[in-house]
Amino acid sequence: MLGKNQDAEKYCLWAREIKAAFNKAFYDGSRFDYGSQTADALALYMGLVPEGQEERVARSLSLDVTEKWKGHFSTGSHGNTRLY
């Protein structure tokens, strides 16, 4: 839009590298989660979930709330911020 194509390419590359590093460090592909309700929710919200795994992470988050915590959130203060 601004005609700064080189900048756009550089930042897109950085975003892909950051996403890959984040998932290498925190994503458990065998369970399809990041280890907590807050981490799952924020990864989904920020678009950090590996491509095509969004539904699985959302399902894992849902099961964590409904089954593990019997319908309760365990997000703590960081995960309870209103995002609207």
C-alpha cells in the first residue's frame, strides 16, 4: 500500500521466522496445545498456531476448560484481559 515492498518482504520473513521459533519452543504437536489455556488462547488470537492446526488447538483449549477444569477458566490475570 505504501510502496515499500522491500520493507514488507523483510517484515514478512521476520514474522515467519518468529512464528517458527515460537512453535519450536512452545507447541506440543502430540497434544495440539501450548500447555495452558492462556497460551492456547493467545497463540490462536495472535495467529501463531501452525497453519492447519487452529481447529485442533481450539478443540484442545475447549476440552481443557470443559473436562480438565470442569467448565472453569484457569487463565490467570494475563488471560482474562478483554480483547474487544
